[in-house]
Amino acid sequence: MKITDIQVNLLKPPDDTHLTSLGGGSGNLLYQIHTDEGITGVSEGSRGLHFSLHKAYINAVIKPVLIGLDPCQPKRIWEILSLGEGQRASRFPSRVVGSIDVALWDIMGKAAGMPIYKLLGGSARTEIPLYWSRGNGWTKTPEEMLSEIQEGYDKGFRAFKVRMDWREYRQDADPKKDFAIFKKCREWLPDDCALSFDANRGYSVPTAIEQGRKFEGLGIAHFEEPLAPEDLNGLRQVVDALDCAVSSGEGESSSWKFRDLIQIGNPDILQPDVLAVGGLSEMIRVFELAAVHHKILMPHSPNVGFNSMASLHIYSTVTNAVRPHEYSEEFTGPQEQVQKLFKEPVEIENGVIKLPDRPGLGLELDYEYLETRIEQ
């Protein structure tokens, strides 16, 4: 089997959603890798890069390297794209490599007639609980965030996370309001519903410790990305000072970065993102690192669609990965809208997703509907 073409398209948002079709919008970029045997692998592009950059990378540098190669060698192709090989390639952005890699694993699963989780050694379970994740807390009142948490509760979710989206360039902007948001949601939710808090890299060390202790007083499932990602020594201070689980890693771009994160920052929970880290091929090594260091895994790949499904496939193979996987409809639109892209959608019931036993990712595009969504 040989790769014959690679396409990347910008998708328009569904007509009845509030989303705008910005080139960087997560879930709006569709990758397709075609082969000479009629098997097509599919994935999504990351909102971390604009559509024009994705397209430029694909047409100018990725296609000349990959056309004619065997798509059923994703690890080998990952090495070519990420590490370079003579004059054939250089180090391409991990999020572009991740999109290519997920689509290649989809092809390999389809060629083998097996779901990806079986190619990875088999699942420990195929029913995985999800947590409802809502962000942009810095723009919202506590009442507005609570309303969105209640929406998830009404849909059957029983684990939740609120995100502030402050980022490291707005350090310690408004911790009092952040805590008010968490407190409002925590007091409304039943005691048996987990609630986590994501500072999105927005705190200094002393503020993170002070906030964390206040969260602990109310009950928190995990405290996510309290500091800027490069402050690994500060992260260790926060981890050592708090009793609650502290997580980090969603932006790390390789297993080597995760090695440093573990050795220096020592977070309780690792959160690799299937695109940011460079796809499933590199995600495997991160998961092995987590196992060796007895670290909890909670992948970061919340959006409804192909990449979330890829993340769920590998997560299902980890026996002790018992915490819920992230889920959000913020960047893609409601689940029922996204499902129109697929001939056989994967349903989410009461906050739990059941992985299909179909080949590859288990999602087949409805090309007739897709034509109505491609931005011309």
C-alpha cells in the first residue's frame, strides 16, 4: 500500500451553532490521507496553527516526503517527520506531525480490519467515563459558569472541570473571581460529582499554593496547569505544598519533554495531548513513561471528533487509567451536530462513551454531508 495524496480542508461550522469558522478553530480542520488501495485515514488539525499554515506545510513539505511511502509504518514516518533523515525532512511542528500520525493509525487499523485499541495491544475497557469541561472563565461570572456546568449535568455527566484560560501572560489576574467560580459550581454539584479546576498556566507559585489550599477545603478532583509550563522547579514547589492532585503536560511536544516534566516538576497527573505530542506513535512512549514512574494519566484531547477518539483508543489500553477523559463541545459544536459527519456515530450516554469495534478509529465520514461543510 502506498500514500497517494494528503488533503487538508477547512470546515464551516454547522448552520445552527454559534461557532465561527476561524482557520485555527479546533475541529474545523480535516486531514485525509489517501492510498492506492482506496483506504483513507482521517484526523483533525490543531487550532494551534492557522489553516493556511497547515495547508502550506502539507503541500510544500509534507507531501513531497510522504507520497509513495507505506502508510502502515506510522512510527517510521513519525521519525522521518519529527527527527529528520538526511535531506528528506526536518523537524516539523509536532501538531502537524500529530495530525498525520493519527490518520496513519486510522489507515493501519482499517487495513488490518481492527480497531486501533487492538493494534495497541488490547483494551482494558471500552466504556470510558468523560468529564464535562468548560472554559473562558476569565470572561464569565460565577453564575454564567454554573449555568454551563448545569448544562453538562442535565446531559448526564457526573464529573466536571472549569477552566479560566488566563494563560501565562495574565499571571495572577483575578484569583478571587477564579475561586468564586469554583466555589459556586462546587456548592451546587452533588458531593459525588468530581469537580476540577484549570488555571491554564495563569498563577505564580505563591498564588497557586494559596488557591490550591482553598480548593482543597471545598473538595477538588485535580488542579490543572497552575503555572507557566517552563516553570518546572516552581511546579515541584506547588506539588510538594498541596495534598490535591496537580496535573500538567498538555502542551508538551515529545516524550523527552515529559521526561523532564516528570524528573523536575513531578506532577501527580500527566496530560498528554495526542496532537501536541505528535500523534499516537509518540503518545505510546509517554504512556510507557507514565507507567514506569507510576504516574496517573488523564489525556488532554477534549473536542468531539477524530482526535478525541484516537486519544480514547490509547487511553482504553491502560489498565489503571481509571479517571475520566476530558470532553468539551465548545470548539466543535454540540455532539449531535458533529455526529452528522459520520455514517455511524459513536454515542455518549450519561457521560460515558463506548468505543466501537469497527476498524481504525471507528468513524467513517459521510461524504455527502461533508461536501456541505467544506469551506470553498
